[in-house]
Amino acid sequence: MSEQTKTARSATGRVISNKMNKTITVQVDRRIRHPLYGKIITRHSKLHAHDEGNECKQGDLVVIEECRPLSKTKAWRLVKVLERAREV
């Protein structure tokens, strides 16, 4: 018998807020084709993710992974930072 292991869902997005302690808000964009008109549209999802070390800044590109619920709205955790935000 072969056992299948479930892998957690992951998403890539931009940090739009890091004002909470150990929590970041990540905006995940996905592009879909409109079912009738065929135009490409961008849809957004805002997800709260756990950032244990408070290492993320606004504008960073991050990978997050689904986990058990950590609070009322937080069920994702930070996996890694892909790209740091540019300093202005």
C-alpha cells in the first residue's frame, strides 16, 4: 500500500501590511479569463500570515503556506521571503 502525504497549499504574494505583532497581511493576485467576454481580469485575496520573527516589511514578495488556525483570521504561515522591498 502506498501512503499519500498531503502537502499544504502555498501562495505567493506581496506584503501590504506589517503593523500587527508577528502577523503580516499578504495580497495574493490571480489572473483569470472572464467566462463570457474573454478579457483577462486580476482577482485579489488578502490573507493574514504568521511571521514569527517580524522579519517582513511592506512591499516584500513572500511565500506563505496554509497551516492550522492560529487565530480567528490567521491560518497561514510565512515560509520565506523571495524579494525584499526596494528602499526609497
